[in-house]
Amino acid sequence: MSLFWRKGYQASSLSDLLDEMKIGRGSFYAAFGDKRRLYLECLNLFAERTGAIVQKIKDKHPPMEAVRHFLQHSLNHTEGSKAGYGCMAVNTVIELAGLDDELAMVASAWLSKLQALFEECLCEAGYSPARAAEYGAYLMVVNEGVRVASRRKLPRRQSLEAIDTALRLLQTAPR
């Protein structure tokens, strides 16, 4: 998963995968079938793990603080971690839309679930369902932008300021 997340689907060769997993070609095909099937498993694992992180944050914090903590989550990792990888689901949509629409749709479906969690937090914070849907879509665009900014290696401060601005705007927005 780390290799795909770091390099993307197309740039991860079978040789790269075999080296990363320290297995032979025969074992790879016996276990995974092909590169695409392995990628799909990794994408689903990424979504599952990220979903667990989101739920843990949501259970621990009030709704709007949960949103803030999630948006800041990947920025809070130490230097040399996966913080610069962005979001595997966002990366997949960017890389594979139009090339492998099925994989891009799997990633997009996960992003839609995340957006629904943003909407749920907004409803819990007192926003009407219509506003929560509107602002949830906005937060998703902010989230995607922050993840792409991390791939660009923009200063952490810049992403944190964007998150703060987005949340400040929501505080003053009609509920």
C-alpha cells in the first residue's frame, strides 16, 4: 500500500512491488492475481483505516473540532512520514480518472463517504440538513486541496491557515 500511495498505480512496476513486499513473482500472482487486484485491495485497506481514524476522531471530539482534527491529521505526522503522500483516494481519482474509471470510482465512493461524515458533523453542530450538505461539499473540496498541497510539499503552515480560514468561514455562515 505504501508504494502505491507514494508512487501511484502506474509508476509502481511489478518489480517495485516484488522488491517492496520481498516476494517472488509466482507468490505475487498466487496471492494477488495481478497488480490491479492488489491495488484495489490496498485502496480498500486505505479507506478502511482512514474510516477508523475518522470515527475515532469523531467519537473523541465535538463535531466541528472533529472536522478540524481530521483535516489536520495528515499534516500532524512527523517529518519523513506519510504526510507528503496526500490521500491515496484523492491521488487515485487524479491519476486514474479516464484511464481506469472503475478504480477511480472506488476511490470516489470512499471520498463520498467522508463527505457524508462531514455533513453528519455539521448537522450535529446545528447546521440544517441543506446547509450541512452544502458545507460538507465545501469541506470536501478543502480536504482534497489540503491533500494535494501536501503532495506539492507546500509549507505545513499554509495548509493549516487554509483549514483555519475554512472553519472560520463556516462559523459565520448561515446555519
